[in-house]
Amino acid sequence: MIPERPFQYVPATITGSMPNSFVAIKYENNTKHPMLWKRTRFDGLTTNRYPDRTLYTGASLQRTSSISNIEYDEIMLTGLSTQCESLKTAGFRYGMASPHHTSAAAETRRNKHIKLFSDSGGFQLLSGAVEFIDPIELAEYYNRSIDYGVGLDIPVFGHNDMLMRMIEVMLKNNRLIRKHLKPEVSLYDVSHGSTLKTRQEFLERLLKEKDLGDALAVGGIAQNYKDGGQPTTIISGTINMMYTLLRSKGTFKRYHILGTTSSFFQALYWLIQEYGAAPHITADSTSYILPAANNLTVTNRMTGDCRLVSTEVPKDIRPYSLQCACPVCNMVKYPLAYVHYAHINSYHNLFTINENYKLIETMCREFLDGKISMRVLAEAVGGPKQAILPVMEAAFKFGMHAAKKGFKDAYEKHSPMLKHLVRGKVQSGSLFSRTQEVQLNETQQKTRQRLDTVLTKYEDYHKGKKKKSEK
């Protein structure tokens, strides 16, 4: 097992990768082969002829075996859900599966290689992909497949007046799930709130619950706010996260940040934990798989910056044009393979992201040791826009101050500057606004109606459960 660290990056949607898949190489001279640069496929095994090697890719599925009598010179497993050692090989301690109702064909199993998370699928309820997730069925899925399950919430982003109604549903869902969970499975409660006020109200109600576990998932800390863009996202995310961590300190031993792994937030996780804000933080992301689906590959800037770039894969026959030394590139050599096979590209992206993740840790430690300034760290994680650097520096200062002296002390000192940095960008419903009501467009009104329907179904479901127990 890869050693535990204060912050761990978690590749998400591993059940979206091809199960039981592999990539293999046989070194041979194909320069005069009639199938040079061409592909053939038979029974799930695809053969690609390159000048100095033959590339084989395949996946053993119900309809295909991918079994052959070829003696490969090298082979690498790439099925992240079914061959979890592939994640460990790429440098990760954890992985996150997709909800059971969207990924049955590639369902994971607890294993000795990595620890497995799974989201509950609450976002699918918000989006309308599913209408109802049975808490008991979710518990059964957690029992057979994963180590850490996220509680069954129904995200109500942008509808703050529905938030307290949602938490009552979530708490009832989680009580029922816990009754059916095996001891070896941990359930994460969930913190929500798009503004500091709603975050406080939600968390206060959560902490009054008697049947809490020792882990908390924090959702919505870095939403794409339409009324401020990146500066508002950074500042509101930092404030909401620090309030949640410090207010619940001592109640939870583990924290998971849902879907937030930008270079800035990864650095922030490292810094605040050095000052004791939380015992352990994980955060998940699909940033390795989404570019591959669009023929983009993730590359390091090779300049010391802790930022990744997604660039189009060249559709030509030049070898090593990605300028990457990861095991996947060394084996495949020709970027053309990434054009043909997104799962190979995704696996390369994992190695690149892990190297970037370690670089962020190194620069944070150098900052804490006084070897580099905060401006240098902000430049490393901040992207090309120089205008964002003061925002990141202010967020770093607030986060470290809060971790050392407490949230109230930090907020009183830093909130004037934080408000100044998002001046002119604040509308109703955002972090520093006085009002919580926003005018809903047609799409948002439909979402609201869907949320009301979903919440009503769960309320009726638990009323039915209660009546049966009383009988």
C-alpha cells in the first residue's frame, strides 16, 4: 500500500474505464510489414503495427476474451475498476467508483491494492438521470463493493430555501444506510451550502445528529459562480471549507472534498493540514479521463509550475512527441495510439497528474520551510492570469490564519480584503450578498420542480418506513 499522506488525490469515475483491459508490446521490425500503421481486430484483441513494435490492446468481456498465444515483451493492466493494482502502479492510494446504478457492468470490489470510495449518486437525482435511489440497495452495494461510501444526499445547488428540507431527508437516508452497513464500510456524512450562512445552518443541524460517523464529505466548495468566476470560486470555496473543517474539528477523523482538485486547492489542503486544520483530507477528480474523451492529453509544463495543460494529441506518426517519460509513453512510444484508444491516454494522464500532485507537495513544503515566497507558490498553482495571484495569496493567508488561530479570528481580519477582491462581482445568493433570493430562469425552475418531486418521494418513503415500524 502506498503510504498515507496528509492529503491524497483520488481519481474518480474509475468504473468509467474499460474493465479487464490491458496494453501490451512485442518489439519487432515492422518497417516492411504490409499492415504498417494499420489496425486489425479479432475477438477483442486489437493489433497495431508500428515500425519498431507491435501494440496490442484488449479487454476480456462477456462477448470477447482477448486471449492469444502471443508472447508479449511488456504488458500493463489499465482496467482501473477491475484491476485496481493499475491505480496503485500509477501512484494512487485511493479510487472513486461511480454510483452503482450507473456502473453495474464495471462494479468494483474491495481489494488489497487501494481503498475505494463511491459517491451515492445524489447528483444524478439533481440532474434527473434517476428518480429514486433506495437507501437499502445503496447500502448493499457499498457492502459488496467499496470501503468508503458517501451519504445519500440530494444536492440543491442554488435553491438555498430547500437546503434544510434536504438535510432532514439526507439524515434519514443515512440512518437507514448505517443500519444495513457492514462494520468494514465507512459512511461519510455530507456538508452542503453555497453561502457561508447556509453552510453554517446546514452544519449546525448535522452536528446535532446523534448517529454520526467519523467522516465528512464536503460538497460545493468550488462551484462555478456565475457572479464572480474564478476569484469568487477561490474565495468562497476557501471560506466555506475552512468553516466546515474547523467547526466540525474533533467530530470527524477524515474529510473528503467532493470534486475539487485544482492546483490551488491541492496546495491549500497541504498548507492548512500542516497547521492542524484537519487530520486527513482526500479529494476526487475526473481530470484524467475527461480530456482523453476529447482527444486531449494532460502534460506538465516542464517549468516548475504546478499546473497541467490539456493539449490535442498529434495525429501523426512521430514517436515521443508528447515528451513524457511515464511508463505508458515508454511502452507505447507513438502518440497515435492515444488517438485510437482513450483508455491508454487516460492512464498516461494518471501518471502525469500524480507527478504534478507530488510537485505541489514539494513546493508547499519549500514554502513552509521559507525557501520560496507565497507569491512564487501562487504563481506556480495560479495559471497564466496574473490578476488571480492576489486572490490566491489572500485565500492562502486566510486559510493558514484560520488553521492557526481559528475561523472567527481569521474572518474578522481578512474578510474586508476578501470582499474587496470580489467587489463588483457579487449578486444575490453569493458569498457576501445580503439577500439569498435569485431570479430563476426556465431551466432552473424545472430543476426546482424536479428537486421538489425527489424530496417529496423520499419524505413519503421514510413516512412509510416509520408507519411499518410502528405496526
